[in-house]
Amino acid sequence: MKKKTVVETLKSRLQAPWVWLILVLTLGLTALFYVSQQPQMVLYNQYIKNISEYQLLETRLMRSMERVRMGRMTDSAAIQSQIMVLREIAVAFSHDMEGLQDIKIKTPPASSVSRFEREVARKLSGVSWYFVNRNAWFASRDSLITQMDALPSNALSALYSLLDSASAGMNVSRPPQLELPEILARGVDALLASNADLSVAWNRLNSDVSMACSEELVQFFQMENLDEISLKSRIPMVFYFLSIVLLLTTFFFIFRSKQ
């Protein structure tokens, strides 16, 4: 009897449906193993940590700015250092999301990422502006105080009370009954008008828009983590099931080929 060549034997085996079933099961197991090794969970946890760090640093920055608002902080180096760190986190995050999209890893919507970066840039720009102008306001106030010595005691007391309220960030104006020398009155009115502008700027600065944007990103990564955990909890069961089917199919194929 003529012996079959290896090619002929392979062709005859490939015509059997059991061989194709074994190949499909093998490919399925390989795909499951590949999916189980994907690093999404590690990446998502890292970005949750990064965004949480941003939230903590922004909270610290606003505490520093509260001191600026009250005139108790003039260290620009400390503020600028905090601003630079927050800006770097936002820019790096946006850049990383673009990189993850290139390798087909699921990321937050591009609109959410760009909005986060935009709101962070807007807040930090506002912080820089407020720091400079609020400290300049206190310098103007101190200069004005030196011109108040000649006032009567009742006018002096009322003016000090007014400036104290403005120094605390309250939006106040000079009452008509508080009569002052013309030059001093113009200085006080200009100072209080500047304080009103700073009060509006502070209300915008003290909003939670950038924090809300960052929280939206955290929630995205947390939901993706839950989906990954749910998926990976089912992979071992499917893997074991396919392994058993593959083993039984292989034994059946060997047994049938011997017959």
C-alpha cells in the first residue's frame, strides 16, 4: 500500500470538521489569553490617581488664594509653583489621552478631555491675574491709609470699618454720609471700585467648574474599571470551558483517526 506524504495527510486531516473545531477553539483560547493580559485596569487606576492628585492640589491652591484674598500671602514663588504643577498635570493628561487613542485603548470623550484642559487653563490664568491685582490692591490700600491721619475720629473709624470689609473681600461702597476730602474721596472710591471687580473675579475663580470636569473624568475611569473587572471575572470560566471542550475534541479526534 502506498504511503501518504505529509502534505496529503495534512490535506486529508484538514477536510475533517473536527480539525477545524480544534483550530477554532485554539484561536479562541489565544484570544482570551490576549484580552486577559491587556493593561487597561492598570492604566485606568493610574489616571484616577493622577486626576485625584490634581483635585488635591487645586484644593490646596484655592486655600492659598483664600489667604491672598485676605492679604495674608504675598509669596508669588509658592503660587507660581502650584500653578505650574497643575498646568503640567492637565497638559500631560490631554497628551496621554491622545496617545491611548492611537493604540485603540478606550478613553474619555475628546470633548471632556479638551474641556478639562480648557477649564484648568482658564482657572490658572484667573489665579495669576487675581494674585497680582489683589496684592496690588492691598498696596494701594496701605498707601491710602497713610493719608487718613488728618480725618476726624468719627470719619476715620467709619473709613477703617469700610476698608476692613473690603479687605475681607466684601463688595462695599462709600456711603454718601461719609464725607471726605476730595482727593481722599476719589482714592477711596477708586479702591472700592477695584475691590468690586476683584470680588466678581473671585466668584468666578472660586467656582467648581474645573473640579467638576476632573470628577467627570474620574467617573469615566471608575466605570471602565468596573467593566474590566466584570469582563475579567468571566474570562477564567470561559477559558476553562473552552479548554475542556478542546481537550475532549482532541481525544475524540485521535480516537476516531485510529479507527
